[in-house]
Amino acid sequence: MGSIISKLFKPFNFTPWPVTIFSTLIYAALLISLLIVHLVVPSAPQNPVPFRGINISEAWLDLQILTNGFRPYNSRRNDEVRDWLLRRIETIIDENKSQSTVEDGQMNRCELAESSTLGLHPRDYNGLPILRTQQALCENDGVVAEAIIYNDLVSNVTFSSGGGLSSSGRARNDGQSVYFEGTNIIVYIRGSEDDQYWPNSTAIESGSTVGGVLVNAHYDSVSTGFGATDDGVGVVTALQLIKYYTTPGKAPMKGLVILLNNGEEDFLNGARAFTRHPMSEYPHTFLNLEGAGAGGRATLFRSTDMEVTRFYANSPYPFGSVLSADGFKRGLIRSQTDYIVFNDVLGLRGLDVAFMEPRARYHTDQDDTRHTRRSIGRMIELERIVEEALMYMDEL
């Protein structure tokens, strides 16, 4: 009896009971910590304007407009959303060009020189129409911020996929061929280090302008869901990036390409059509915004290499797992994202960031704003910091 009591009062002895108890406590603590990190969404920033040029309340209102109906490609609602996005982008740029702010005791006034609106001129070097070119000249700080909006109704793509054996190996799946006419919206924000090549083709053909960042989101949804996280939050995040980098004094060092593509839910058609646009030759890194759940936290799905991944680690509340990347590689995750187009077809390096949980709401009518409320603020904050880090890399 005495020996048993003495063992109980010596918990650090390497005996079965102490080892069992401490091992159980350690594993339970690790499991609980992982569950908290995985399931608990960080609270949104208290300040709706965490950075000058970013407005989370405005993004929330945009998301409600964007997701008030199903918007699959080639539907009437999809066309309405596209028209709304074009007007919204123009409104953002118009508001920024008329700003007057006091910085360091000086008035900073901006005037906008608009070269065209909603016409067929000017055109880029492949003859594709530019919707609008705007240049804001800001006094005192010398910043020149230029935005070019492409209403791309010209780019199209044709591709085929061969048939193959089914998973059972007993039957052959039919191949398919696709012809797709794109309806993408592309916004180019000139960086201070970019060559003034538009609409001249010389610089881009020589490769001297390569070095910008592509941020991508798709504005179509499946026919069974509102698409708040797939990919509404990505779209309004992109709108806020446009707002941020066209704000006086916030012009990027390297150019930024915002791609709002249409038709992702059908064979990634929108991103494939983008590969036929000359602007696809410009970026050297990309940030793909996606959604595979509703209401969870943004996670790093996969990345092309460690060098671009380290910038994600510096973002607020970084979260990722090798399981998602391995799941894609082994075919356990059957759906795909535009990541494979930018990496495999264009050869760009970058990140695939998406909402992952709860997976049960994916592509359902529960992927709505009610289940997305806590996710949007952190997504915008995270993407601005990661995108800015990618932009300021000297060379990748």
C-alpha cells in the first residue's frame, strides 16, 4: 500500500500511470488548440477603415448587392452583376480622383484626366478595346495613379480534354471540347516603376515591363447557390484593392492587374480566356481568391514555392495546411481553381487562398451573407498585405 501511494505522489516517474495521464493531457491540449485555430474565425477589425483606402463596411454592402441572387454564367442575373461591377469600378475611381485630404499639414488635391469612356478607343496593341483610361495627378506628393479598365468581350478560347479510364478502370470516360467567349473585367493600375507602354506594344513584347501582380476572383456562381464566399468575398476584396491603390498617395511601386473573370464554375473558362488577353503577359506573380465553404476562415490552399509562401506568413492570422495541397495532388479534392491556369498555363508563381469550412455549405444556398459576416474583414486585410508584399519583391 505504501509503495502505491509513494508512486502516486511521484508523478514524474517514468511509470505507466504518470506517462498515460501526461500523454493524454498533452494530446488533448494539442487537439483542442488545433480545433480552435481551425474552426474559430478571428473577429473582424474593430475599425471599419483599417487602412486609408479600405472600407470594410462598404465591402459588406457590395457583397449584399452581389449575392442577392444566383448568378451562373450566361444567366440574366450574371449579366446584371457584370454591368454593376463595371459601374462600381468606375464609381470607385471617380470618388478617389475627386478626393482632397490633408496630409502633413498640406492640402493634397487630385485632378483626373480621362482619355475615353465606354468607347472603342484607345485600343491595346492587339486591337482589344479599352473601356476607360484615367490618370489622377496629385499635387504635393507627386503621385501619378493611372487605371485602365478593360471591358473584355473579345478574348475567347478553345480547348479539348481527352477521355480516360474511369476510377474503376473498367470504362472509358468521354473527352470534351469547349469553345468559350470571355466576358472578363480587367483593371490595370500602373505602378510607379512601370514603363509607359500603353497602347504601345514595344515594351511588353521586349519583356521589360514584366513584374506586376495579378489578383484574381470570379464573379459567377453555381446555379444552386448565392456564392457569397465562392467567390463573392473574393470579388469585393478585389474591389477594395482597386479602391486602395487608386487612393491618392497609395499608387503601387509595381503594376497591379485585377481580374474579375466569368465562367470559373464551368471548366475554369474565365481564367482560360484571360490567357488570350495581352495583359496576361504582364504579371509575374498571382494571388487567387477562392471559396470552398461558407463562414470559415481563409486558408492557404496551396502555393507554388516557399519564396512566395513566406509573405503569406507575415499576414495577420495566417492559416494553412499541407493537407489541402496534398488533397489536390492526389485527386481527393475533385474540384479545381484558377490556380492551375495561372501556374500551369501562364507559368506564374503565386498563392491560392480560399475559404474552406464548413464544406457542407459549399455550392448550396447556405453560401450566403448570413454565414459570411465574420469572414470578410480579415480576408480584405490579409489580401492587401500579402498582395503588397508580392508586389515589392525585387525579382521572382
